[in-house]
Amino acid sequence: MTPEFKGFMLLSVLKMLVVFGVVLVSVALLTLLERKLSAWIQNRIGPNRAGPGGLLQPAADGLKNMLKEEVMPAKANPILFTMAPAMAFIPAMLLSGVIPFAAPWAINFDFTLPLLGRFVHQGLMPMIVADLPVGFLFVLAISSLGVYGIVIAGWSSNNKYSMLGGLRASAQMVSYELAMGLALIPVLLMSGNVSFTSIIAEQQTGMWYVLPLFLSFFVFLVSGFAETNRLPFDMPEAESELVAGYHAEYSAMKFSMFFIAEYAGMITIAAMTVTLFFGGWDIPLTAWDDAGGSSIVVAATGLAFVLKTFFFLVLFMWVRWTLPRFRYDQVMALGWKFMIELATVYIVVMALAIHVVERVLGLTNPWMIGASYTALNVVLAYLVFVVLDRGLIIRGSVPRRPAAGVMEEG
């Protein structure tokens, strides 16, 4: 093992400990933030007993869950019942390690430790645990594994309500995974790469993709709500229908692991939205941060990434406590009859637009190219959100007309 490889492994382990530790702490703090935010929206006080202003409420909840009795239904499958929370938790945690959270950091060291030998690192260190060349394809693949934990939790509990929650989860998450994957194909077409690092670099040279690819952003964000089982897409839980759904039989830390996975999934979706459509750690209208290097640049870009991600986390919470839950048939119809079709048509339109703008017209200026795609997306957004959304194609509950020859009651 070379000294350079030892240095690479040392930095990788340190980044892994920092990133996973920050995610776990953030999950605890997000539970407090959501309870405070929901209290503010509903004109309540919220947690205010554990610590000053309720700041120790996450610690109290964690201690309570660790001390509670673990209960297992008599007819449950003990192995799968125990494995299911981990199967939902592990994929959610893995995804936080493949998203860049700051500009590369220039680190140079050369030292020797007893028994371990020499450690060497020279040059820039990517601020990402694993800089995978497959990028968001890895995220889509691993995130799809989370549905197994939910389905197995519902089936292994030997509870009909839990089983229904698991079935709903499998249908909903598979449906919106298709829409989410299709929404990212225009990003691939524009950037020419699936690597997160390359996608951020492309956005630094021109416009953030939220404007040139607005409909992709819309489909991806809505699919993210559905993938994390958050309101108005919380069909797998639906307390008023399924008494908490797939995790109704779980208690103590097994119960908590499902919610840790949910909040970790929120962080991943928010971070992916920032990375793919809002320039990642890029600070807008500046160039000094593009190449990275110094500690000041790393700190500034890391703060920019955190603030952008925090905005979307608050948006997740705001929507949950503002919109009512959809009906199950509405959720499935939105996914299969609108989102997938919209994303598919959008791929064709953007592919033609890219061919015309970059091949036929020959535009090379990144800002001119981005402005052209933005103008196209303004027109498409008008067609989708104004023309279509008038009850003609996209509509909610409507009274059914009586069949011919059948008189209405009344």
C-alpha cells in the first residue's frame, strides 16, 4: 500500500465520519425544526419543556426511544421484522456520501505514524465522500432499495393495516421513481455527464439549470415529495386510514429508524435538487469560488450549499403542514397519467431544442444557450400550468353524471 493511497484512505474515512455524523445530528434537529414550524403555522407553542425553548427535545425523544420496550407481534416474522428498519435506514444514509457539499480543498501533508507507516496527500481533495462517475444514477439505484424496507416491514408485521401500507408504498414509490428518473434525462442531455461534480461545473460556466430545465425541476421536486412519503403523498402511513400504516407494529428504536430514514431521505432529495438545478455549492455571480483551494473558499461554498439545502428542507415542512393529503387514486393518477407523460414529452422537446440551438444555430455562449432554453421553458410552463391546468385534463374530484336512463336521487 503506497503512502499516497494511505493518505487517500485517511481523508476518506474522516470525510465519512464527518458527513454521516452531520446527517444524523441534522435529522435530530430537523424533527425539532418541523415541530416548531408546524406550531408556528397552526398558531401553537410547540416543544418548550425539554431544555431552553425546547432545544433538548430531540435528545429527550432519543433517550425515550432507547429506553422503551421492544415489542414484536406474536405471529410476525422475527428475522424480517428486525431487518426491515435497517433496510430502510441504510440506503437513506448511503446517499449522503455521494453528493459534493463544497468546493475542492487543497490539502498537503506528509507524516509517518508508528506501525502504520507514511501518509502522503498533495493537491485538491474533493469535498465528497465518494466522487462516483455514475453520479445521480447511483442515487436513483440505491434510493429504490428503500422501498424494500417499507414493504417487508408491512408484510412481516402480520397486520392487515401494515400490509396495506406496504403495498401502497411499493406502488407509489415505483411510480414516482420512473417520473424522477425521466426528469433527470434532460439534465444529462444538457451537461453531457451524470457525475455531480461535472454537472456543478457546467452550471458554473452558465446558468443554473432551474431556469433552462424548469419542468424537469418541477417533476423532480414533486417526485421527491412522493419518494419520501411526505404529505400530501403520505399514502403508506395515512394515519386516519391505516393507523400509521407499515410501521404500526414497531416500537422503540425500530420505530425511530423509519423516521430517521425519512428525514435522511429529505436531506438527500433537497441536496440533489440543489446540486442538479441550483448550482450545488456554487456561489452565484462569482468566479473566485469555482476552482476551490483555500479554506475560506471551502467554508464559503459549504455555507452556500447548506443554506440552499436548508431552504428546500423548510419547503418540505411547509408543504406538509399546508396541503391536505391526496386520495390514493389521485396520487397514482398524478404519477402515471401526468408526471410520466410530461417528463417523456419534455425529453423529446429538450432534445430537439438542444439540437437546434447548439447544432443548427451554432450558439456557443453558455449564457445565450441558457437564455434560449429558459424562453422555451417559459412557454412550456404556460402551457402546462395555465392551459392544461383548467380542469380540462388535470382535475380533481368531480361529480359523476348518472348513466343514461337512470334518474338522480333527490
